[in-house]
Amino acid sequence: MKYKKPGRAKVIAAFEHMRIKHPRIPDVHAKLDDAREAGRLTPRSPKRYIEFFAPSHSGKSMAIRTYIEDTVVDEAIGRGLFPADMDRGEIAEKQKLVLHVTLSPKASVRSMAADILRALGDKKPDTGSGPILLRRVYEYLAGTYKDPATGKEIGRQTELVILDEIQHLSASKTERPDGKLEKSHRITSTEVTDTLKTMMIRGLVPMVFVGIPAAREHLAIDVQLTNREMDKIDFSPLRWSDEDDAAIFLEYCLEAAGWLTKYQLLPEETDLLEGDIIEKLWAASNGCIGIVSRILEQAVFHALDRNAGRVEYEDLQKAVDTRAIPNNMCTYNPFAEGARSVELAEVA
């Protein structure tokens, strides 16, 4: 197919469609499988939760999204909930086996219940008081679904609830030593955590709590809640000084670069192995693979602006200046200043 220079919309869409199954992904999927299986094996017992905390742009949401798109969609089709010829993306959006719920800012019990109801497909998720909305959540999650062929009830439809952006449970501000205000992740009221605990004690479904590391305080404040922890998922930034982490980082960068020609964003292959590009990408991203994608996306724009055939060093340097630094993804430009305090590891 003859190459045609893409517009910005096509570049953005290509990066949104990008799915890189790096070695950490299978572990995430296995733990989500374990949580669902534990719930199925203990239908009348209290449930437990998995914590999934890591910095922004670490790939948490993408790991969850790929689990739903691959594993859960296949199961939904296999159970007869959707026809096999239906668009898989549409099935991922409509299925209710695994709910991926993003909490609203300044989340309360009422808004959390509304967010869950919205994910469940409720037509009036915002209608009613907090207790009324919560009761409807309980009714949905305790409900069963029927085999389309026989009409026989086959257990609960929802087997796992994933609550993303747990840090939204806090809206309070605390004063720093310099007099400035910053968001406090510790809450004085345990109303929301009490609700989460009650949902699990009542034996509804296992849950996954997802957020930035500071959000862990929402769980630590309640010992009865933390006693219900089932497992943790490690998605901490990849360390350049660790050989396995560095290998994962390299693999991710090279596969991401391969997408540029796969989606015909640029006509020539981008070589990220030139010089010390990988090291500087790690320094610019601090080992967060999502930031690598944002830098590479911006670099494509710069390459297209100068009618280049591929992304070059200068495009990456400019991308850090125009995308990463302004958006607080990093504090300096390793492509201009050199990487600071990086312990080299064998990555090739």
C-alpha cells in the first residue's frame, strides 16, 4: 500500500489502538482471573480485594482494558451472552462480567454508587439518594443472568468490580510547610471505605482498587478493610538498574516504534537502538511506559512537520520539551542535557 502522510487525528487514533503485551501483563490478567474464580467458589461468603497502585502513566488502565478486551470478551461470547460475530469492542463496552469503573472526582458514597450503576447500564444512575442508589447497586451485583438457550439462571453476571482512580475519594486540602495547599489523600471520614468493606462482607463480588500510590491511605485507614486484601499487583516504574526491568522497557520501546510503520504513520522504520536513545527515553519517562508512548506520539508529530521518513533523535528531544515537561511527566530533558544518575543495565 502506498504511503500517504497522515493527519494528527490518525496518529492519535493509532496510539489509542496500540496494544503492547509486555511481560507484566500476563501476571495482571492471572490475578484478576484468580479473584473472579475465588468469588465463584465462595458464592455465599464475604469477598476480598486486590490493590493495584502505581504512578500515573504506568499502564494500569491498559492492563485492565486488555484483560476485558481479550479474556472477558471471549468468555462472554462462550457463555452465549453475545453473538460471536458482534464487534469485540462493543462487547467489551456492554459486558457486565467485569466492571471497570472510574470514580468521579471528589467521590462520595452516592457518586460511587452512581458510577457503578452507570457501568452496569442503569438508565437513571443519578436518580435517588445515596442509600437508594447503593441498594440498587446491591440488587444488580447480587442478580443472576440466564442462559439464552435454556432460560436457566447461571450464577451472577458481575464477577469482579474494578474501581479506578481511588484517589478521587479525597477532596480535602492540607497546608504544606511552604504555606501552599495540596490535595490530602487521607480522609477524616471512613464512610466510603466502610461502604466498600460492607459490600465485600455481604459477599457481593471481589473488587480491585486502582490508583496512584498515595491513594493506598484510603485502605490503610481501616484495618477491617485491609484484612480483606487478597493480593497486590506490582506495576512500579521499571528500573534501569534491574536487568529484567530494563529488558521489559526495551521490548516495549521497540514494539511501540514498530507500530509507527504498521499503522503507516511514517514510511520508514524508526530505530530506537541508535546511540543512547533507549537510556534517555527511560530517563525522560522514569520507567513509566505510558510516558514513552506520549513522547513517541509527540515525536511523530514533529517528524511529520518536517516531512521526515521516521522519528529521529531531534524529534524525541523536541517531544520532551513540548509534551513531557509541560505536562509534568519529567523535570528536565535527557536528550538535551544527558541522563542524570542512571545506572546502566544490559538491555540488549
